[in-house]
Amino acid sequence: MPPAIAPRSSLTRGYAAALAAAAILSTTAIFIRYLTQTYAMPALVLAFWRDLLVCLTLVPAFLLLRPALLRPGRGQLRHLAAFGLVLAAFNALWTLSVALNGAAAATVLVYSSAGFTALLGRWLLGEPLGWGKLAAVALSLAGCAMVSGVLAGEAWRANLAGIVTGVLSGLGYAAYTLMGRSAARRGLDPWSTVLYAFAFATAFLLLVNLFPVGSVPGTAARPADLFWLHDSAAGWGVLLLLAAGPTVAGFGLYNVSLTHLPSSVANLVVSLEPAFTAATAYLLFGERLDAVQLAGGALILAAVVFLRVYEGRQERIAATDHRGALGAATGG
């Protein structure tokens, strides 16, 4: 049986949530770069605290507003634990990539996830993979490269380890996307999924940081290094803002989009993130967008618009075929 076509209203909600997620997530690399440069904070120590603070933000909010979200069901915990393991790997690789490559190159590399997600979504979840989606992937990847400035060559001063880490972060993002789509198919609430995925990820990152000590790049050299920021109120404030702001809202809205959109479509829409990052840098720091970056932003936007038109066309074709099949079945 072919995959069901989502209703138009559901697609609209999915696109809106994915666009909002892209805008919010676009600030995360700036926060991470600031913490790793200003405080020389080890990448996996940062990732551990980021995930822990997400949980400490969500638990009281759920207790106050929706206590039922704290009870996803015992039968779902194994899936959520696997989701947490995937998230821990993605967060660790992404943070390491920003530290090794810089925000621009890391952002481009992580959006290699668009291709991974389209291919793995077809293989693992049976999602359709037509020429329109492949064209949108190609346009999006080209636009990401242009917006982030990697075509100038300066952003590629990373070594082989940095580039490999960046590509692996893209694979990790694709895996996170597919796990989120799978959780949505299981009927899990997207915000409850965020809490439990980050809770399990926190536990996994704590184990990586402590055992074996110092054997993994970017981890704490000794247990005391987990409290790397010590009494720096400014450092802890930036870390809390990173967790409670763009991480909670960005990942939450992204998971919401996955309840309405195929994983590959949601991941493509969120690839607008580099364009939002460039716009934020212009508004906050006065950084000017050159012609290549503006063209790249237009290309990413064109990919998303093209994908939406293509999806609408596929929706109309499926609806026509369905009506024809009903007519034939009823003798009409």
C-alpha cells in the first residue's frame, strides 16, 4: 500500500513548525562557538550540560502545565532510550564539529543530513523518494554551501578529523530525524519525546565523559572537569540560555513538524537554518551578506518552495487516483 498523503492542513502545520525550528536552531552554533572559544569548554562536557539543562527546564514546565507528558508509557521506554543514544551521538558530533570546523563549515557539513535522510527514510520508513525530492536535496545542499561561505575556501581550514566529524554529524542528524518520525508514528507526544530523548542522552554523555576518563576527544580529563565553568556566572548563563532557549524550542518544534511531515521533507525545510544564521549575524553583529550568500539563501528558499509545490502536486495526483479507484469500485 502506498504511503498515505497528509491532509493539506497537516502539511501546512508541519511546514510552519519546521520553518520556526530552523529559525530558532540557527542560533545554536553561535552559542556553542562562544562557549568553546571564550571558555575553552570541552565539546562533550558542553553537550552533557546542554542536555541536562534541557531536562531541568522541561520537567518543572511539564509538572506545572501538562503532567501527563511525564508518563510516555512503559512500552515506549526502550524506543526512547535508543532515541537518546542517537541524540547523544548527534549532539557530541555536532558540538565537536563546531569546535573543530567553525560555525560556518559545521553548519554546511551537518546539512549533508538532507541526503542521508532522504535515502534512509526511503529504506527504513518506506517514504517516497521521487525526482522532485532529490532535486530539492541538491538545491538545498548547494545553497547551504553558498550561505555558509565555504566556497571561499577560508572556512575549510579544518583537518581531516574535522571534516569527517562534520559529515558524521550530518549522519547523526539524519538518524535523529528518522527516530523522531518513528516516535511520531508510535503516537508519542513530540514534547514528551524531547524530554525523554534528552534525559537518556544526558545519561549516555555522562558515561562517555567519566568512563574511561579522557579517552574520547572533547571529554572531561578528570571528573572535576565536568564543572568546567566553575563560578563563571556569565558562562553558566550562556549555557542555560542555549539549553532553555534554542535547544528546547528548536528541537521541540522540529519534533512537532515530524508528526505532520515525512522525515526527509522536514529535514529539507530545516536546511533553511544557514540562511537564518546569516540573517541573525547581520542583525546582531552587522555582518554583511555578499552576493553569493544572498544567492545561496534564495536557492535554499527556492528548494523549500519547490518541494512544497511538488508535494502539493503529488497530493492532487494521489487524490485524483483515489477518487478514480472509488469510482471504479462503485461502478461509477
